[in-house]
Amino acid sequence: MFQSEGVTASAPNPDLLRRLAAVVPPGRVLEGAAPLAAYESDGLTAFQATPLAVVVPETQDEVIALVRFCAAEKLPFVARGSGTSLSGGSLPFAGGIVIALNRLNKILRLDPAQRIAVVEPGVINLAVTAAAQPHGLHYAPDPSSQSICTIGGNVAFNAGGAHCLKYGMTSNHVLGLKAVLATGEVVEFGGASREQIGPDWTGLFVGNEGLFGIALEITLQLLPRAEMFHTVLAGYRTLEQAGDAVTAIVASGLLPGAIEIMDALALEAAVAAVHADYPPGCEAVLIVELEGPREVVAVDRGRLDAILAASKPVEVRPARDAAERLAIWKGRKSAFSAVGRLSPDFIVQDGVVPRRRLGEALRKINAWSREMGVRCANVFHAGDGNLHPLILYDGREPGALHRAEELAGKILRMCIEMGGSITGEHGVGMEKREYLPAMFGPEEIACMKRLRAAFDPHGIANPGKMFPVDGAPALSQHGLHSLEKAGVISRE
Amino acid sequence: MTSLTPSTLAELADAVRSSPRVIAVGAGTKPRLSQVADEFVRISTAKLRGIVEYEPSEFTFTALAGTPLAEIVAALGERGQYLPFDPILAEAGATLGGTIAAGLSGPGRWRFGGLRDFILGVQFVDGEGRLLRLGGKVVKNAAGFDVPKFFVGSAGRFGVMAEITFKVFPRPAALRTLRLDAVDDAAKLALLTAAANTRWELDALDAAVDQPAVFARVGGPPAALDAIVAEILGKFPGVEPARAEADRFWRGIAEFRWAHANGTLAKLALTPAQVPEFNAWLRAQTDARGWVSGGGNVGYVSLPAGARLAHSRWPGVTLRGDGPLWLGPKPRFEIMRTVKAALDPENRFPSLDE
């Protein structure tokens, strides 16, 4: 189904599965239609591919043995955690195997004095914070799927979250790692020190989208939990006023932990889904969160109040206690799945524009949305210019998907033209691989392909992702993931 | 020894292609990084200087590799912004490119991370003379491999940087510095560990090797800091030096004024738990001086002129002096050779161990 870098799906050598099974202890290889169905797609549900087999190793040595087997056989493999990728990053390769890492789920070391955790790739993101919490620490990257997504997947796709402007992405919190590369070589980069010596191999590995190999052990830095939070919700008549407020906050020298905006359609959906309560008559809601020592938050709060008061809000609602803070975030985090309920299908993207052009970007998106008759809701990380347009359509209506994809493409091209990025945190994966050449020139892509070949000369690690494939259609997210429908995950 | 001084990016690419062996040099404040055989043509970035783009509202700037740090610090300061990792050797004339190649961050790295956490994009010339741009120009970007980070600490072995984009932050309105008592190495370790996990969100946490002291800095709105400073001093006995003295002190740290002039200077990667051992190791060497930075994650060692640092228990890099470039354990994997071949197939730049 998908082809790339010379790796082609071919009829399995009848002997292959038998030899694969011999690499690991009995019971690790799943084959046959029923067990494989669960692995046919990830958070990008529109695409399915059936792997030859799914292997569920339980130790690092088993993973190493599997990758070495794949290297010797030139057998494509896709590493998978919880399968929450929104860019199709863990979509299986037909004719290859899936290496499911969920059973490598041990926190190997938690050292509160040095504030580090050493974990296996199948450890759930939130489990790191849960283990660190008794020591007053937390793991900062907080993708909204953090209750189920794994650290291995976060590392592969350099996952983000709502706090990236101040705290950075996954790569800013990975100090070192042990990995088995697609060649079968086992490497160790970085370590427990926060300082790196020599080229930053750890930094190069994080965000490789599974194209270099599989991380086996990851050393994470933990941060002290902020003493105090101050969360404010402000409603505005227009999106532009909300955008202007963001500009004023940023210009003031404040550095909030999170700055988020929801537009009218997103608000409407959140009200319907979780009975969120917003000031009436607002076209946009801004959420700002300050955090830090109580004395600092107290001073910053005064400045923020003054900026918001001057920004012509309909109403400003500060959270008076932890429950009210949670309610604000519940409305925000449920927005995407809530919008999804308004429409049978939708496309989501995560392009980035320079922050000062947010207003202009939203005006364009709205104008195109009206012109094309395609509804589009917007929820975004305003602090770092990371858009999350949600384009609604009904797949049963002839031409609707095509129009939605056309709007999605216009938005991505706009992000690039404005000097931004096609992805802020979901990665390129399957979904945006056709747009990579709009962001990087042929020489740059050739350079990245040479790097890929250095790590994976046979092109067997997660083939078909990140790099464009001639003739393949542009892909997008359609509809709610089953876990979103169940309310387990949401998107940012 | 031949030297070229390109003044445009096209000339930079030509300069790389002009010889089978080349290495980039900045202001020469970390001379060991480019101390290679005479056959290497030196490509100076002296004429590739200047801030290309600075958008305070975006928290980003882009500058040419040869831009002196001091110029950047001043431009950011005018708009109330800064590079939170406290760039090192700015007064000595260090350039942006050289700082990335050396992977050097100052005491401020403690609060928000080091240089690697603020680099967003890089335009560089690879070993075949191609001018390539990877990473991005916005504060958040997950497209493509993170080659900009890879260049941090790479000592010019994989490419010549031409232009770099960084993230910046608003500068705290005030900084307060405390000199806290730590009678011995055990006390230093205890203090570093305890102060690292508090509600204060310290801006810097360094420790002296030859004095019984740990230095903490806290930043924020002036009105908020009195109470925090009082609480710190209530918990850890110490004094608050006058502001001018504190400024002088941190400048001295950033410029390595404590180190031997013309001697060896090396940076080592430590964990806080290794600080007592590091201090004892330093004291066991004749005339060695040192400094502990980044909450105990960075150790600096200085030896007088003529002395050579040949060994270290910890991974490190020599910045000045004649010792080996890389110190201590340095695992070498096959992937390091193949990545070098991918970016520099003809080995135009020195190899990692050359």
C-alpha cells in the first residue's frame, strides 16, 4: 500500500514468520486477522494497513534481537507505543511488522535528588509525573493524550503540549537515551548530566519519527512543580481583540505558562459537550495561566489584570480556586472532541505561524471557510503561534472531503508563506509528508534523507513517513478517534 | 596556514569548496576547538556578522554566525529580552557560531535550560559546499530532523554554520544574588540538591571549588523578591552582596576571570552527586582551579600555562590549551562515522577525533 525508499511490500516468505517467532520467547508474536486489527491504524484513523505480524517484546534484549532480525532480513518495522499519533506516525507498513513496546513499561530509576527519571519507552507520559509527584516534581511535556501516550512515542515525535513556549518540547527534557538503531547497533547518547559534551546526538535522535531506530531507555529531567497557578479566562467580541490581548501580554514582558484561544464554534461545542460556561456574546475566549512562586504570581497577576482590563473584554473571569481552574482547562481540553461531535468528519492540523500574524491567519482561515462553505473551528496555543484548525465536513456529501482537504492545504501553505511551520507538535508522519517540500528545498530534503540512510541504510524503520512519496495523496485526519469518542483522549 | 574571510554566504560556501580541508573559526576565544593541523584552511566568520532579523514580539532572532555575542546581548537588552542561558565570554568577543560549536551555556542555564534549548534553526554549509537551512524560524516546530540541536557542541566537525535562529525570553525585571555558606564538599552537595527542588525557581545555582560557598541567583519582579530572598537566607545562612558586586561576580564567572590566563580551560559534564569527587580531584592536582555551574551539572577546570590536562573521569571538552579536545569517557559508535559521512563525505572538516 505504501512505498518508500526502495522498500516494497511483497508476499511474505513463508519461512519468515517462523524465523521471526524464533527470535523471541513463545507468545510474543501476534498473527491472524483478529489480533492484528487493533494495530491497523493509529490516531489518524483514516488510514489502515495490515502488518505481517505484531510482536510484543518484554525486554530490551528482545527488541534488539527483533531489530537485528529485521536488519538482516531487510524487513520493515514500525515501533508503536499507544498509537495516539495524530500524523499517522505509527501506521503499520503492509508486509512489515509492528514492534509494540507497551510491555517495556518500567520506570528504571527515579532520583529525586538529581531530579531525573530513567524510563523504558512503553512508560505512559503521565506515569512519570505520577511517580515524581510525591517528591514535589513533575515531567513538564504535557501532550493532551498524556494519560495514554508513551514516552517512546513522545521521543519519536518530539511531542509538545500547552506549555511549550516556557518549557519547550519533549527534546528539551530528554537528557540522554539508549537506542537500537535500524542497523542493529545499540548506542548510548548523553546521560544523567544536564550538560552535553560533543555533538548533541540525543537532540538529533529526538523527533526522528521512528526513522532512526527504537529508544530503549530514556533519561528525563524532572522539574519542581510550580507553587502557584493563576488562571484567567477572558471573553471578547472578536477574535482580533483576543489576538491583540495576546500581543499586549507578550509585549509586557510577562512569560505565562500557557496562552490559549478558542473561537466561537469551539466555544459552542465545549458548551454542548461539557456544559462549559462562557461569557455570552463572545466570538473568542482567551485563557492565560501564570505560574511560579506565590510572590511572583501575585505581582504578575496585577500586571496581567491591568493588561486584560485595557483589552476591551466582555468579561474577565479569574479562577478563584483549583476547581475553577480545572473547569477552565476542562472546557479547553475538551474543545476538539466537542467540535468533533458537531460533525461526522473533520480534519485537524497543527501548523505554526509567527505570533504577530495570528490575527491575519485567522482572518484568512475564516474568509476561506465562508467562501468555500466549509466550517472550521479554531483552538490554538496562541503563545507560540501553534494553530489547530478543525475543518468539519460530512464524508457522505459528494465533494465535501475534497473541499475540506482544499481548505486544509490552503492553511498549511499559508503557514509556510508566513514563515512558520507545517507542524508544531504532531510531526510530519503520513499526514503531512507531501507538504515537507513546501517547507524545505530539495537539497535540504536530500540532506535529511542522507541522515536517515546513515541510521537506516535499508530504509526499514517506519518507511513511508516524513518524506514525500511520488503519487501518494495528501492525507489528513478524518473524524474522531475511537478513544476521543470515549473521552479518553483529546487533542490540542 | 591559509585563512579565508568570506563576507557573503555564497562566499562562505565557495570557501568550504576551495580546499580539501577546512575549519571555521570565530573570535578564537575557545582556540582548542579549531587547533588542527596546518593543512586546514581557516575560514573566519569575522565578516559574517550582524543580526538579520529580530522580532521581539516573536521571541526570536536570526543572526549571522560571526556576530559577536555582545552585539546580540545589547540588541536584546534594548527590548527587555535576553538569552536565558547566559552566553559565555561575550566581553572577550565570542561569536554566536563559536558559542554553539563549543556548546557553552552560562550560569543562567539553570532556570530554563542551556543553549541547546534555545536554538531553533540553522543555515549551514555541509562538507560538499551546499548551503542548507534546517529547523525553523518560529518558536515551535516539529518538522524534519533536529539538525540545529546536533550542531551544539559539534566543534565544527560536521559543517560550517552561516546563520542561526534562536528563541529568547523577556528578561526578569530584577536579579538578586546570594552567597550561601557551605563549609565543605558534602555541605555543597547538600545545598545544591536542596536548593534545586524548592518553590523559589532559582535563576542560577553555582558553587565555588576553593571557597566554602554556593552562589544562588533569583529573578523576577522586584517586589516579589524580598520575601523569597529572606526565606532562602532563613533556610541557608549566607549574605547578599551589593548589586554592583554581584554583577561583577557573575561577569567574572561568564568571562572565566577565575581561571589561569593562557592556561588550559576545560568543561566537564557532571551530575550534582559527583561534585564532591570533582572538587577533591581538582584539589589533588597542582595549581588546578575550578568552578561548578548549572546546579552541579557542569564543572570547569583550569590549569596554569604549560600544564596539560590529559585525563578526566568525566566527559569533557578542552576549550583552551594543548590537551586532547575530548576528555574522559567518549563512546564512539559506528553511527557517528556514518553521520559524518552523510554530512561531510570527503572529510573536509576535521573528524571528531582529529
